[in-house]
Amino acid sequence: MFRLQLFATVLLIGGNVLAATPAGKGPCTDGSQCASGTCIEVNSDSYCSQTCGSCPAGMYCDAKLFATLGMKVCVKGRSTAPAQVQSPPRLPCRTDAQCQGALVCAQFMGRRDCTMPCATDDQCKPPAMMGIKMDFLRCLPDEGNTTRRACLPRKECFSNPMACMGVNPNQMAGMANQMMGMANAMQGMAGMGDDEEDDAPAAQAPAAAPQRPSYGHSNRRSHSRHKQTVIKKKKVVKASKAMSNPRFKAFLDDLEDQSFESERSSVISLAAKRNHFSCSQVRQVIKTLDFSSERLNALRTMAPKIVDLEDSHTILSAFTFDSEKSKARSILSE
């Protein structure tokens, strides 16, 4: 028998009560109580959420809270005033089936959460956000299944969250100079131009005045013209150097400030239009992105502008799975 409630529809199926609570409403203890199958807890406030797409009124798409798990979810609040993390965010669950993709439902201190299986602590560290590094997770044994390890909270973070947060000096310095850096970056993009523009003076140079043939003299002039041609070619190579470190840092800071994949894609496309990159820079960009498809699209955009293709194999380390590396290898060999 169905009973309509204000925010939830409770279904009695085979003796089990399942709640279909919409996103933004709560509390919830695991995903089975939510219409979307996703329950989150942010700063001890648990409520039903959903993966990003079109978030309900009063919620925004957050790409940072669960970045380590590769998830973007709808969170209460506004994108202009994002949730301030005061305790480790959670994805409560009961079984692995309630977790998305390769995530597992692991147990820690009697509580179960969807999290990522792991082998090392490095796999559990999310990227720094606005210069603040959050170190809430460690690769620990799953208390509910000791045959595997998972990214689970550090106990000390519950009693003193600030102890698990640190300032990234490089990013904070970048924030302090962000406006200046972006202004310099935009000037560089506007002034760099395409390689063909460097050849323009050669095309417009006036023809040499006719000279009476003279043995040796004509050869020297020909040799001089050849030298000029070589110099112009070297100038083209110089224009194709990778982005300078300050300009690349400004670009990377701008990229990390974007909340949506479409915005990040636009920033990468703009930078690639007038700049070149080293393999190291491409690898850094890829590591800031959350999902496999987004990383491969970024590589596809930047690959034609790589200046040290002989080192392109180093980019593969930015990808986790063999299938991703295979696709990346194909893009780099095009």
C-alpha cells in the first residue's frame, strides 16, 4: 500500500521499507533512503543528494568535497558561497552495491561509507582547494572486510579538523598574485601569436637590387642570405617554447578554480590556442582533473602543442588504469 508524504514516498516491498527522499532533504543514514541512491553527510548534516547534472533549487554542483572519489554531487548552498569543510565529508552506505563505479562500502569505527579502494596513502589525497590542503584520509584496512584496504578517515581529524588541513604555500602565493598573474598570462596569450606570424617580415622584405655578376662576391651574398634564413627558422623554434613557469602557474590556478567540466575545458582550449606546453606541464594539468573522459579530452587538446614529444611517455603516469593509458598513448601517437 502506498502512502504519499510531503517529501518522501515510502514503499513496502517484501517486508522492507524503502524511502524515496528527494535531493536536499534528510536526514538519511545510507543511500537506500534516497530517491537517487546517494546520501551524503557534510559537517554532520546528512541529507539525500544526487550526482551533478541539474541540481535542485537551493543546491549547487560541488566538484571538490569528494574529488578523491571522482564524484561531483549536489550540495546545499550556493556556488558563490561553497560549503566550508569542518569535518570529513561522508557517503554513508550499507553495501558495496550502494556505491558508484569502483567505490566500495568500507567500515571504519563502526560506520560504513562509500570510498575508494587503495594500496597507498597517495591515492587518498585530494588536490588542494584554493591553497588549502585537506588531508582527512589514509589508506587503511577495511574493518568490515580485512582482505582489502580503502581510503578511510584519520581518527585525529574528528577531534581536531584543523590538524588535518594545511596551507599550500605555493598556491597561497599564487592566490595573492592571481590578478597580476592572470593579467600577465592574458598579455602573453595576446602577444604570442601563431608561428606563421614570425615569417611575415621575411615575406615582406624588398627584393635585393640587381648586381653585376662577380666571382666570389655573389657567393658571399648568397651565403649571407642563407644565414638570414637560418636565423629566421631559429626564431620560429624559440616562439614554440613551452609556457613560462609564472604564466603556467597562473593558468593552472585559474583551471583549479573552475567548478564545472565545461569551464575547465574552455580554460584549457584558450591556453592551448596561443601557447605551447612541456610534457611535465601537460601531466600537471591532467592530474588536476577528476574524470577519465575529461583527462583524455584535455590531452587531446594539448597534444598538438607539446614541444618535447620525445618525453611524451612521462604523461602516461598521470593516468590510473591501463585502458586510459592505452587511449592516451593513441592520442600522443597521432
